[in-house]
Amino acid sequence: MKNLVLIAAALPLVAACTNVDGTAAITRIESPIWHSATPMETKRAHFTKKCQNFGFVPGTQEMTQCVMTTWQQSEANSGAAQTGAALIALGAETLNSPAPAPQRSHCTVTSTGARSGVVGHVSC
């Protein structure tokens, strides 16, 4: 019975995790993750609706241009392109950099006591 109550309480929270078009809401719309994970048709519908709200008429050349421009600006503003390029550059830099040379230390061991080999002090 307790499990049933927990499931019933969680259902509204799960239902709230969807976009208007019914797709899973994994992140903020037009964020870098949204641009990389959202299906093309969902993105096309999103930007078409946005351009309709601007006053463009569906099926016109102006609407097509608005959708393309708005989509490209959104990707650029989200940092998706810059993030990808930065990660590629970091990977290339890491692969091309030489490994650091091993550090060597010179230590002196001073033994004390009656028996040889008993360490009393190590200085490096």
C-alpha cells in the first residue's frame, strides 16, 4: 500500500518532465544539450512556432529563412559549437603534449645505532 501511495505521488512530477510537444524534457530548451539531444523534427517545429509568433506565414520563403536563421543563431548562442570545438582542441593538445620527465631525488641515509642498516635519518 505504501508503494502505491509513493507511485501516485510521483506521477505528477514525471508528467511535468515533458515538453509541450510531449517529448522528454531533459534540459532547458535551446541549451547545448537540447540542441544535441532533441530530434530534428522537434527542433524544426519549435523554430517554426517561434517564427509564426514573429508574424511569418507558413509555407513562404520568408518563413523558411526565419526558421533557418533563428535555428542557427540559437545554436551559436547556446555555445554548442564553441563547446565542441573547445573539447576537440583540448583533446588534440593533450594528445600532442609530451609526457612530463620523471623527477629524480638525491637522498642521503644516515644510519645510527650499533647495528648497520638501522636508519636514523633520511634527507633529500
